[in-house]
Amino acid sequence: MAHPPENDEDEGGRGVSRRTFLKTAGVGAAASSLAGVAIPAAGATVLGPGAAPLTLKVNGAARTVNVEPRVTLLRALRNHLDLTGAKEICDRGACGGCTVLLDGEPIASCLMLAADAEGHEITTVEGLGTPDAMSPVQAAFVEADALQCGFCTPGFVVSSTALLRKNANPSLEEVKDGLAGNICRCGTYSRVFEAVQKAAKASARPAAKRG
Amino acid sequence: MAQEQKPPEVPTVTYTVKAGHASNPQTMEVHAAQGDLKPWDLDSKLRVVKGRQPRLDGKYKVTGRAKYTFDISMPGMLWGRMVRSAVPAGQILKIDTSKAEALPGVKAVWTSDARTVRFAGQDVAAVAAVSPEVAEDAARLVQVTYDEASFVTDLEKAMADDAPLVYEPDKIPGPKDIPRKGNVLGPKPPGRGGSRGDVDKGFADAAVTIQQTYSVPTHTHSPLETHGVIAKWEGDQLTVWASTQGVFTVRDGMAEALGIDRKNVNVITEHMGGGFGSKLAPSASGSAFAVVACKLAKQAGAPVKLMLDRHEEHLCTGNAPSALMTVKIGAARDGSFTAVHYRSFGSAGIAGGAGTGGPAGSLHGKNPNLKIEEHDVFTNAGPAAPLRAPGHPQGAFALESAVDEVADRLGLDPLEVRRKNEASPVRLIQYDVGAKAIGWERRNKKPGEGAGPRKRGIGMANGNWYVIARGSGVGAEVRIHRDGSVEYFSGAQDIGTGFRTAMAMVVAEELGLKPTDVKPNVGDSRWPEGPGSGGSNTTNSVAPAVRLAAHDARMKLFALAAPGLGAKAEDLDAADGKIFVAASPGKSVAFKQTAAKMSGEVIAAVAERKKQFETYRQDLAGCQFAEVEVDTQTGVVRVIKVVAVNDCGFPINLLTTESQIIGAMIQGVSWALWENRVLDRNVGTMVNPNLESYKVLSSKDMFEAVPIVTEIANAGNNTSAAGIGEPCIVPTLGAVANAVFNASGARVRTLPITPDRVLAALAEARRS
């Protein structure tokens, strides 16, 4: 088996083919660590099954993590970078609790390997605002009480943010569509819709002034 | 529903209170413990309480900074993982952990002493390893050999004479004096409300009698944060971070299970991702995972984090029992009931407690003749746990569907039939409020009379709950610091209800501050004792203690302000950050300026609640109205609107109270239309242990939710608060089912109301 790159600077020779391989290796690694069998694709370099360093661009900063290739983006963020806003709730893309932005698009980070996220811009809920400087969406969630236990809330905040970036003034039906991938068990949907529409209005005001 | 305790005998003081609803005030006397305060009542001028305060922890939750148990990590921490039985019944012959132990990175292994398996998902073994991935590998390497036995997972099959026995007859859980046969225990003596009169005579007197059977499947709680803990030992001292509804329950449970003193156990729950009743046990109803985590941590000499996964959460952390309910109602021509016979069978899996008779015992109080019979049926499935008003949504669905059927038979307005039998003055007010909000007059006079294939209709149903409070043994502490900052301490946990914010509002009310001026400290067993969050009792048990502590601090501060204001402390009041002479508010001094006069660094006031007072009413009334659209070609039901009208005493924070009511309506609609735990009858395992085929309501299914609080000066404690988390889910299922009938003429008696059942009921309606 070939060795993983020694450090972050070793970008040469990595690229599509390596990432393509990692998709295979990541899935195979879980089995290979037990069964000792991994069949690499032709021409691929092998990473793992042990931990290997990866560089993730998270909330504007490059962060290095040393993870097994099978580790998901969600677990890399949570267990290796202490960015615990995104939650592992269903671990199969059904609940939206792990939603982060990948190059601006909302994705289920439990369904992506950390290695596949290399080279992309990742934004987590922590990158959207802070308790003392909340984003308009975050502030609207608090004001409308669009949360109860709050465990699903980071996922809803990220999905809502992505929705408003595409559609600055969504109708109620469009909000429902935009949040269709997120589950809340305490039952906050109607207040989430209210918060998203409030945030849309709040963001529209300065634009209107400029106009 | 726990924590009802007989109040200890304490010296009392009598207060005269203007209680009840503003439209119909009742003067009553309450007996408070000496030193306790007069309840806030209809005459109280409240500045903060009953307002709308966004939750104080909101900014941490929306930015991902709130640390739940699931989010906590610490240096050297190991990851625990349970191994669960793959078979539903039998004996464990061998647990071979040798391969798991040999895996690099595995630091501790635990195996269960129990050898009898009664459900798929029972605790068998556990591992702790250096990463979650290695722990998962190790768990898969544990080899368990079973001698499998026959089993039964289906409620009705378990009732058969020849069904495989879940327990040997002498091992069935439950009181020995209750009849038992096969897997069936009962009839059990009725709970609250009970039986009364003579139903045989009542049915003989009836002009019409209906009898129908209704059924509800098992639901799982499915909190989004799964059950889990982090256990850390420092010498004899154990700290447990727990996703729990009862930090003190976990403290006591760990101490007992591990044979250590309670004072050596500290439990912390700063933020908690939902429980709905499943997190009231020290570990969980069907797993001892928290105790196992403590043992693994001890064995490994390192902190262990053990969170269950979604699959486990469905199997062993509790569920709401299934129910098969037969309701017989006799009525006179005018709709007054002459008798109600309520008989239910239900399965809480391997546990008891499947009763659903609560609503029958409490609703329609003018009915003179009532008989309730409840039975537990044991099946090879994970044990139930209380789920949001245990048994009540199910029981109310059956009872309130039957009431609707009586009205239909008599050709009467279903709301009028309920008025006829109503004993609660509060619900009589709610009928008018709810009917107006939904536009009751818009309903079909003849079910299904709307034009076209997509038909709309409106239905309603009642619900009930109880004022449950821990009257004593609940404390709170309020501190005012020299710099004027204020904080309070309560060991009780905020499970997402907004408890921590509500308590800050109570402190702010007493001290004349804004809620944002008060720092909450909750969810830590080192702080004053509070109840487990069950029975809708947290706010109304803790708020009175918080108010007492805040009042004590207030009087200490007033004593510092009084000389400068030329008045006596008892003549002062506080508002807007100022302390002033009540009779001449112009004479005032700033709160902060007064705090700076204290002799030390802090004024600390600790208070303990001594007893619950008499209450305006012991029941909490509620009713709901639903509007639905039924596609009579496909059978698909869409909920358009639900109006909930509920009594919760005085709502401390109207904003978060409404959120709880909205959430209950959502969970209720979810049960009515989708949720259904499916066990494979051939292999005994769960078919849908996830969040996509265990379908819960999501954005696209969302309806217009209208929460209406009927404010009642309850007088049961010094804040007049009661509970809200549970009562507001009780009526929803029945309201939706009755609306489906009004829309389409389809009477669906089995939940969830799926398209196939709607089409079958429509065919049935056409035949008759």
C-alpha cells in the first residue's frame, strides 16, 4: 500500500484521481480493518486504513485533521475540530441535523467522507454568527422562538441560510420546500417558517434603502 | 407522572385568592406554608411574568455553541458502544469478547450477567475504545451465542391462549392481586377518576348505545439527541454528563447501581436534546447503558462517552404502548350520557403500564355511570416509557371518536353533545374560544357533503391532564452580587421547554429587573434539588421556590435601600432597575447603586418549597379543533389547521408556552397520520428503526397551528403556574380523526390514518 501524503504542503499528485479513490477506500476501510481485504481501483493510491492527515477549509480557515479515511465530514468536524454545532441524529441523510454548506450548497455532512471535502469551502453554523453577533437568520430564530430543545436548530439555521441566499424573499411554500430535509421533533416548524420570513424582511430592508 | 407526594404537616398561613378565569373569578382560600407567599392571582399586576421573552439560551443554540451531552469531549476520553441482542427471545449461551479485546485501541469490555433475552435490543455487552470507529469495529467482533425461543410481538396475537409466554406466570411484573392469564394482566383497578355508578342500569336507560373498538400502534419518542452519558471518575468522585430529564434521578440511580454515596455523584445536564418522557430513568427503560458507561470508565481509568445510535434509540429507550380500546356509550336523545364503559388492552412490551383510561376517568364529568377496565399485554418488545401524557392521547382518541359517533347517530352537533356532558367550567369557556377560532359553523352538517373529490371538514376533541407538582423538597438559590449582577441556581434541567428562561422571569419580576439581567444556572446536581421533568411538573414545582428565594433577596436589598429613601423596607417596590417607595414612585434609587451598599460581596438567598396549596381545579382542561382535507380518490389526508385551547394555570412565559403547545399539536398530528413502530412478526426485530421509514411530521406536512392559552389563576403555588408540556397533545389525535370523518364520512378507527385505511373506511361508509 502506498503512503498518504506526509504533510499539508504535499498537494502535488493529489487531485481528482485520489479523491475518487478515497470514495472507494473510505467504504472499504471499515471492512478491510476487519477482514484485511481492500481492492484498490486501477491506478489509485491507497490511503488508510490507518489515520491520515487531511486539510479542510472550515469557516475560512485551513484546518488539518488526522483521521481514518472512513471518517465522515460530520465526525471530522465534531470529533476532531470541536465544531459540534452540526449534529449526528439519523446518520443517514434523513434528518438534516448535520447540514453544512459545501461551496455554499447545503449538504448532509454525515453522507460525505471528510477526505472528499478537501479542497472545498466548508461553512458550519459556527461560521454564520456568534452569540454576540448573530446572523439575521440566527437572530430571527431566537426572536420568533423557532427552537425548543435546539438540537435540530443548527441544521435548520444552515438550511434556512442557504435558502435565503438563493431566494431572498421566499413564499411560505418555498420555505417549506427549502426546509423539507430537516426534521424537528419538539415541533417548531411554524415558528421556523416565521423566522425565515422575518430574516428575509430584515435583510431586504438595507437593500431597499440602497435602492 | 411521578413525584406526587403527600404534603408534610407544616404550619400554615391562609391567603384569600381571586382565582380561576378572568371572566368568572372565584374567591378562594389557600393554605400556604408559613413564610410562603400569596399566589399571584387575577388582581396581581405583573410586569414580566406572563410576557413573551425569547429564551435566554437561544443565542447559544442558534450559533451551534450550546454544548449538549453529545457535544462534550475531554482529554483522554474513550468512546463506548453497546452490543444488543439480535434475537427477541431465548437464552444467552455464550458471550465471546476475545476478538474485541484483542483489537488495538479497545480499553475496556463489559458483559451482561443476564441470560434471559425478552426483546431484540436488550443489553448484552459493551466496549470502550479510543475512537467511535474502533468502538464500532469492536462491538461487531463480540460474538453472542443464543438458544432462541419462540416469541410474540403482536398485541392481539399475544392475547391468544396459545401465545408464547413473554414471562413465566410468576414473573409477570405488576401487583400480585391483579388477575393474570397468559400474557394478559388485568383488569387493573382504575386510576384517576375511576369508576362510578352502575353502567348496566345506565345502558338500560339509554335511548341509543354505540360500541366500537379503536386501536393505536406503538410510537417511539425519537428525541433527536439520543440517550447518552459521559462518565468520569476522579478517585471516588463520579461526574456524569447526561442527556436526561432528571439529573437527580441519574444521581440517585448511579449511586444505587454502583454502591456509592449520592454525595460522590455529580450529574450535569446543561443542554438537552429532547426526551418526551423517555429520559426519566437513570439510564433508559430498556437499557442500563449509563451504569455500563460508569463501569467501563472505572475499568479503563479514563472518561467514557457512551451515546446510543438512532437504531438503539428506537429499540430500548422506551416507547408509547400500543392500545386496543373498546368504548361503549349510552346516551339519551338530547345527547346526555347515561353510561360509559371503557375497556382497553395495550402492550408496553416487556413492561406494564399500558393503561389508557385517564381521559375516560376525567372527561364528560356529568355522566353518572362509568366503568373503566385496563389490561397490560406483554410482548417481546422493548419496554415502554412515559411519552407525553402517557396513555392519554390514545385514550382520548378512542373516547372522543366514540363521542363523535354518538353525536352522528343522534344527529346532534358534536360540540353540543360535549357541552351537555361537561363538568369543567374552564372547558366550557374553551369550547366557545376554540369554535370561534376554527369557524366551527363552517363544518359539514352532513359528513362528506363537500363537492369534488378533495373534501374538507372540521372536527374537535377533548383532552385532560392533572395538576402534578412536587410540593416539598424543591429548592432554589438567588444571588445578588455587589456589582448588581443577579443569578439563580436550580439543579433541575431545561429539556427544551424554556424552563431556564421562565425561572429568570420569576426572579426578574421580584427584583424589578429584565429577564436578560438574570443569569440562569440550571441542570447540575450540586445546586438546589428539583424534580425530574415528568408529569408537566417542572415549572410549577420550581418556580415557587425560585420566587421565594428571589423574594428573600429582594427584602434584603430593600433593607439596604430603605434608610436612604426614608421609608420602611416593606413599603418599597422594584421595577425597571429601580427600587422605589410604592406610594410615591418618584422616591427611588437604582438597583445597582443599592447592591453596592452590601457589606460583603454577595446577597445569597436559599429557599425551599414546603407544600402545594389548594388549587382552583386539580384537572387541566383542553380541547382542540382540526380542519383537514381528504382526497377521496387517493385516501391522502392533509391537515390544514389545528386550534389548541389549553389551561396551564398562569403561563410564566407566554412565548415558550405557545411553542410547547404548537409542538404538541405537531407530534399529535404526526401520531394521527404517520407514526408506527413496525416489528417483524417473523423475526421479532424492528423494521423501521430510523427517521425516514419511522415517518414523523416534517416541513411539507406542516399545517397552520394556533395555540391559545386559557389563563387560569390556579392558586396551587405562589406563582399560580401549572403545567403545559403534556395536556396539549391529548386531544389532537381525536380531533384529526373526527375531522377526517366530517370531511369525508370515513370513520377510521385505527391509527395512523393512512390512505389505505381512509379508502377502506370510505368503502365501508358507502356500503352502510
